[in-house]
Amino acid sequence: MTDAPYVNIWMRPERPARGPRPAYSRAQITEAAVRIADAEGLEAATMRRIAAEIGAGAMSLYRYVPSRDDLVELMADRVMGEIDVTGMPSGDWRADLTRYAEGLRAMWLRHPWIAAVRRSLPSFGPNQLLLVERLMGVLDAFVPIDQNLTLVAMLNGYVEGTVREEISVAGEFGRSGLSESEWMARSGPYVERLVKSGDYPIFAKIVMEARRPHLSRDDQFRHGLRHVLDCMAAALPATVRDGRAASGAS
């Protein structure tokens, strides 16, 4: 353990105060890393691969990005910047949070490697900070900050849990070589036997009566999101539960 003060990537200057102009930039390195990770997964985005992508020497990149952890921080913050929070808060909390949730899911599906970035502690990169300001600002006028944090965590938990499952399922189908319909057809005889046995009445009810499993992934997500927002609405003042604050409400 060292007594040296911790300096994260956001505290380090992009370029030295004096000397020649750097040949590359963090943004250029980060973009290359994201392209590689999108195509081949997070582990493929090594300094050597990035250097080959942009035509640099691998060791030279460490002058711009000192460590692997720093690179992942840059990549994660870069893709967070794709979530459109322009104009938030708009005054319609439900519309704002719906747009944010759909944008977050879309970002994860474009960059499934983000599921492998296990980051419990915030990095406070510029795009993450913008999200905090705009997203937390949506409910800031209606609830205390601790309640705001709890409600936003609930929303994020739903989106991330749902999209992690989507990514995992897509990966399993890819490895199996089967489409979802082919997998269901193959599983059909066994499922039918379970239903007919009478031993699993709740499972049988899911198979025979539930509509949700037959919805598209998009519709399943929206169905669940509506319920999450309904639960959040219960924690808000009655004057704003439907979305917009009532005229004259404080």
C-alpha cells in the first residue's frame, strides 16, 4: 500500500503543459478500443491491438492511458455518452425516465461487452456526471435526495438486470446454433410432459396462460418498465404521479 495520493484518469492532463503536441489522443485510443470490443469482446481490446488499429507503438500508448483500468474507465464513460439526456428534466418525469431507460438498454445492446465491466464504484467521468445531473434532476424537485437515489437505483436495476439477461440469452443461442423458435420447438415435448403431469401447476399456468413470454423483447422490456415507473410514482407527490406536475403545484 502506498502513501501517494490517488490520481484517476480524469485528474491527469490530456497532454503535458510543455513539449511537442501528442501524436494521438485519449479519444482516438478510446474509440479504437470500443470498436475492437464491439467486434470481439472486452478482452480483445488490448493496448497491442489498439496500437495496431491506430498505427502506434503499443508501449507509447501508456503515455496517454497509464493502465488497463484507466482504459476501461474511458471506454465505459465513452459509451455512456451515447445515452441522450438532452432537454432533461423536461417537466414530464415519466417521459424523461422512459427515454433514459430505453437509451440505456439500447446502449448496452450496441455494446454488450459493457456487461463484463464490473464497476460498483462510480468513476465520475464527464459523461457519467452529465447523466447524474440530468437523470437525478428529473425527480429532484419532488423527492429528497436519498429517496431520489433509491428510485433511480430501482430504475437502473431493472434496466441492467433485463438487458444482462437479453445479452446472456443471445449468447447462449449463438453458442447453441439454434434460433429462439428452434430452441422452443426442441423443448416442446418435455414442456408438454411437465404440464400434463399436474405436478407443477404454476409452471403450467405460465405455459398455458401467460402472455408476457410471447411478447417481443422490446415489448417485454416496455411492459416491465411501465410497472417499475408505476412503483416509482407511488413515492411521488400525488400532483406529479401521472408525469407532469399539476398546474400551480409546488
